[in-house]
Amino acid sequence: MIWVIYASVVLRWFIEDENHPNAEEVLRKVIDTPKLFAVPELFAFEVFSVLFKLQ
């Protein structure tokens, strides 16, 4: 089974105020077994847009 990672989860990895234990668990699983995960086509644009606004 392939799991889809959404931008909102990944952003929690980078924004200190948004940390969440479940997001950290997803990160650990992505590091351990990256082949189990995929991202939507617009993923990079969504993450970049939010990070740019926080700048």
C-alpha cells in the first residue's frame, strides 16, 4: 500500500509552532521506508507557498 503525504503534514516538520507527534511519526516512517510514500502533483508548490508566506 502507498501512503499519500499531504503538504499540511510536511509543513509541521518545518514550522516549530506546528509540531505534532503524529507528523513526527510520519517523518520517521518516511525516513525508514520511503518507497511506501508518495506526494500529490502540486505538493512542492503548496509547501513552497506556505514557507514563502512565513518568510
